Amino acid sequence: MRAVVRVCEGATPEEAFDIASADAWLAFDAGVRNPDDRPWLFARPPGAPERPAPTLLDRLRGRTGSRAAPPASPPPPPAVALCHPDGRVREAALDAVRTSPELRPLLVVRCADWVAPVREKARTLLAELPGDALFPLAGLILRLARRDRGDFARALLEDALREGPAAEVLALTADPDRATYRIAYRITVERGLLTPIELAATAAACGDVTLQDLCAEAAVAALKPEEAVRPGASPDPDAAVLDRLLAARSPRVRSAGVTALRRAGRHGDAEPFLADRSAVVRACARYVLRQGGVDPLPLYRELCAAPAAHPGAAAGLGECGDRVTDAEALWTLVEHPVPAVRLHAISGLRALDVVVRERLTPSLDDPSPAVVRAATRALLPEAAGIPEHLLRERSAPERPRAVRVAADRLLRAAGRQRRPEPGYW
């Protein structure tokens, strides 16, 4: 490892590698402890006399490969000594951390050391640091927390986050390391450092599903119940929170907002979400409407009369409709000119459990790949009943890729074809 060689030659860790990277510190530690993996590090330069090539361990111990060590060999740099293969050297080197804050990442590493005396001394030194000194080390601490002995530093970090300055804790929520910003958000929510509208905005904007759930649930929990809302009060901050959740791109966040409509007494506002593209959101909308005394089934039937404006209504009708009364309406929508309507109509047929193999097989030739995939999922339980020659025809190279993939899936489901080799498609 080049970084190890450079530090041995006198460079600082900052000059040798990216000290902001937890992986770089762990790689440096491993590079010093396992010198035999890289015999080329100290190879004899051209023209040098023949002698045993010194290993990194020889260098750390002051040996150069000759039989007698130099009388005044310099000690290894503190960063290297902190990672030394000999536990006694690592333990002695820990004292250098008191006056060298730049070595604190290696102090964190030694808190998970496999040698008990080294580990205990490192933990004592780490516990002496002020809490905010752990914040720059959060990424490394959380990486080491995955190891068997890495829980001590994590506990210190969590305590520091709970007691540290709010501004510094909030700053960690913008850290690029996923584990760091997740723990920072969790403690931030526990401490109530974000307003409900900030929580709702975070849930709606972020792409991390863990944060979506955390912030959406916290935002909803902060809403006042219906009986606590004074009539005519304006402006209502809770309304802004709900509107932000309801407008989110993520179905998880929208479903939290729709469910919260019941808590706010806004049952009727769930109606537009009956035709949401997400099944979870549709289910939440039906629940809220029923809690408000409204049967969603007639509303679905009305929406399906104009399906182009509400494609998801076809799926919702299948989720709560009647197999006798509503099945034919869904079959009619399978032939609708709008692909989204055809897609949701097939989903509705599956939910209603009224799929007829002969009527749905033509949808395998649909020009929309999404519709072809939906038809394939619906036909998988009936794959054995589809004539094999129909599927073989759709496997021809000139067919669209979605059709070929659908035919192959159905042939495999019927036990008529092995799984293709990687790269077949």
C-alpha cells in the first residue's frame, strides 16, 4: 500500500491519503498490520548490493535486512505505530493521540482492537474527548460499529449527538455518508430539532426510504388531532404539513399523508387518492373514506366511467369491487386506447381474481411494454394452459423485447424451457 510507504518515509497521513474517508483509514490500518501481503514495497533498488529484502515489520522494528540493526534506528511514525502488528507497540503509541488530534481516527480504530489492553486504553482516551470531537469521526465510528467490538464508540457518539449543540447535530444530517446522516436524523427527530413542515419536506424530497418513513411518521405524529383544531383558525400549519406529504413523489410518504387525513378530520380529501398509481395509497384512501362514512365502491364505478382521467381507478375497482358486477367493466377497459388504463385494468382483474386465460393472452402483444409485463404476471398461474406454439411464436427474434421476455417467462413457468444463459436478451 503506497500510503503506508509514504507515511513510513515521513509524510503525514493527510499527505498520504484521503483522511476524510473512513475506508482509507481502515485500509491504512490493514496495510500496516499485514506487511507480508506486499513484499514489493521494499524491493532492492537497481544496483544495490544483495541482501535480504526488509519487510515492513523489519522497518518498524528498526531492521534493514542486515544481520545487525543500525545503532540508532528511528522509531516508526506515530500513525504507523498505532497500527503496528505488535500489540505492545500499539498500546504505547496511544499516548501520542493526546497531543495529535489528527490521529484520533486511529484511536477510534483501536477502540475495536482485538487485544484487550489496547482496546481498554483506547476507550479510556476516547471517552475523555469532548462530545463534539466525535462528530468528524462519525463515519468511521459507524463503520467500526459493524465489528464485534465496535459498539463502545457508537454509544459515545449517540450520547454526544443527544447532548451536543443543535447546530452541529443538524449539520450532520447533510453528511454524505448514509449511516451518518441516518443516525443524525434519528437523534434530531428524538430531540425535536426539526419543525413538522421541515420533517414533511425532508420526507417528500429525500430518496432514502428509511428517512422517508422516519420523517413522515414524525411529521404526522406532530399534527394536532381533529378535536384540538379550532374552527376558523387561519392559517393552519398542519394543513401545510399534510399538503406537503400528499404531494410527495414517494408512495410511502403519500400514504402517510393520506392516512393522516383521518386524524385531521379531512376524510373527504382522501377521495382524489382513490385512483393513485400506488396500491398502498389507494388502500389508505379507502380506509380514510370508510372512517368518514363514505363507501368507496360507487366512487370507483363513477371514476371508471371516465378512465382516461383516472387510470388507477381501474385497479382500485378490482381491489374492492364485486366479481359479478364489476368484472365485465374491467374487461372492457383492457381494450382502452390509453396504455395506463389497460395496465391498471389488468391489475384490477388480478385483484378481483377473474383473469380468463383466453381473453388476456392477446395482451401479450400489446404495444406497451408495461401492459405486456402486467399481462405476463396475471397469466403466470395459467401458463401451463397456454398453447406452446403461441408462446414459441412470440419468442422469435423479430418480436419486441418485452414480448420475447414475456414468452420466455411463461414457457419457464409451464416447465417447457430452461432459464436462458446470461446475456441471452
